[in-house]
Amino acid sequence: FHDDLQPLVSPSGVQNSTEIRPLEGFVLSITPFNFSSIAANLPSAPAVVGCTGIWKPSRNSYLSNYILMQLMMEAGLPAGVINFVPGSGAEITEVCLDNPNFAGLHFTGSTRVFQGLWQEIGLALPNLNSYPRIVGETGGKDFVVAHPDCDRQGLLVALLRGSFEYQGQKCSAASRAYIPHSVWEAISADLVSEIEKIKMGDARDFTNFMTAVIDQRAFDKISGYIDRAAARDCCEIIVGGGHDDSVGYFIEPTIIVTSNPTSETMVEEIFGPVLTVFVYEDNKFDEVLTLCDTASPYALTGSIFSSNEENIQKAFNALRFTAGNFYINDKPTGAVVAQQPFGGARASGTNDKAGGPLNLLRWISPRSVKRTFDTPQTWDYSFMQPDHD
């Protein structure tokens, strides 16, 4: 595996090799509620390369995660390799950091919590046997930028799917869009019409496109963003905006159009079914690329819609560090394992690409080995010999 990335050279009389060792200690994996596959791969990635670990699941997904743990055990995972420990995140973290064998953190969750964990690990360093590996995928304020020459129907579908699938409870969900005036005039009425067709209800009924958000805390947070936007002069809710927790935590798919490209819902992660649109003048594409790059602290996912290769390349270069997963003429979400390894930088995480081989490298401690077959028999070097000319 290592030699595929950096082949080693072995001169005559020498054999060079690299041993792939696990970390010397255990890895704490803290997983989110919103993707069962993420919950499984965070603890299993270190285990694949030989590490043992603690799996702390989200309080909102204990049952599904426990079933995944049972499946791994039935498939042959040895007891004690991954240890499933539901409970308080603060208490579990405290116990782990008190153990000198703590060797790593694999985290998916909020930026605030990840930053706090990083600080706690830093304070614990004097008591640890090694410098822990810290891998985290956190928040996002994921964008869609459209050029006037874009495929308008394709853009409409991407905005709807990218923003409202799974109630927008994805760190990769489309949450801000920069749409040229001519395109917005052409698609806005149809977009509203399609969103009004969305059926909400029980998640077990697969004819429902949306269901409730995860809990009361999420409901209150998302509703707060919607209500504050409704009260601002720079914002207009053109569809949705309703929310009702009487029979479940239901929030309507909502689109906010704003004249302020740095308004609250254009820059902060909401983690719900809310898309904010900034409509720009058709000749301001270059300025909008700069705005997109600088408006938010996050850099997780984003997409560009254009039918012109020159415009695509312009966006590709201007937004080089604005998204760890970049999509061209597609919604900015839906990464597939082994197809689009996932992760972002800036406030979105360490960009260690879950779902791909780069992530595995974070959980190994390689040992370089040199074996010499022709051992030197004298201590002096050839260049030290006197010149006999």
C-alpha cells in the first residue's frame, strides 16, 4: 500500500521496506446521527489497519448503531477491537484522555464540539504516550454557483434535491446559492411549484420525500433561523417557512431570497431544510466567485453550473480552496465511498477524506526498515583515503 504511493529504491546490497503498523494505543470515534454508514466507518477505518478503539455513538442513533455493531461482530470482528460505548460525550472523552494510551480521535459533528475536543487533547498531551492523530469532519455552508449559460432544469433539480433531501440534515446539503438574474427569472416560479409538491410524513413511507428533523433542539434552531430571516428587510421567504412540532418536528422546505450576500442564513450552518438564494447581475460572475470564496468560514462542498468549459475552469480555479468536494453540473452532496472520498478544510475539518485510502494513512505508524547484506568492515570512508596520484 505504501509502496504504491512512494516506491522505495534499494541499491545493491541493501533491502529497503516499510512496515505498516497500527497506532500504539486506541482511537476514540465519535459518530453523528445522520448517516449510519458514517457511524460504521469512523470506528472501522482505524480497525482495518489494526487499531483498537472506542465507539461513542450519537444519542439519537443508539439502536441503529448497535445493530451495525452486532453485524460487524457476526461478520467476524474480534471482541475488544471496537468497543461500543453509548453515553455522555463529555464523560467518555474525559476517561479516554485520562488514559496514556489514547492515540487518536475520529470525529464527525459540529465545528464547535470538534474545536473543544482539540483543546482538551492539547491540555492532555503531557499525560499521553504519543501525539494523538486528530481527524474531524465538521460543519459546512455548501454552495451552488450558477452561470447564466447553465442548464436551468438541471440547476432546478440540483437545488431541490441538494437542499431538501433528508430535511437538509447533511453537512453537505446545499444551503446557499448564487443565481444570475436571468436564470432566477426563468426558474424561480417552477422551483417554488416543485417544492410545493414535496410530500412530508412518516419516514417508513417511501413516497414521502421529507420527514421530521431529528429532535426538539434541531427544530428550535432551524425554526429560529427561519423566523429571524422573516423579520429582516433584506430577506423574503418565497416558499415554505412553516414549522410545527405538535405531532413531530416538521419544518417545511424553505427558500429565502436575500439582497444581502452576507446575511445570517447565507454564512452560518443551519443543518435543516433551508436554502438561501442571492440573485446577482449576470455580468458579475467573477465577483460572485470571490464572494462565495470569502463569505463563509466553511469549505466542505460546493458546485458550479455552466455549459461552458472556460467558465467551469474559471470557477474551478477561483474556488480551489472553497470546497473539499467540488461538483460540476450536479448537486453538492451525495458522495459515494470509493468514488468521491469526502472531507473539507477551513472550519469544515481536517480533510482526511473518509471513504478513501488517504483516511487509512492517518491511523498507521509506519516503520522504515533497512536491511544491509554487505555490512561495512572498516570505520573509515573511501573518500578519506589518501590520494596516490
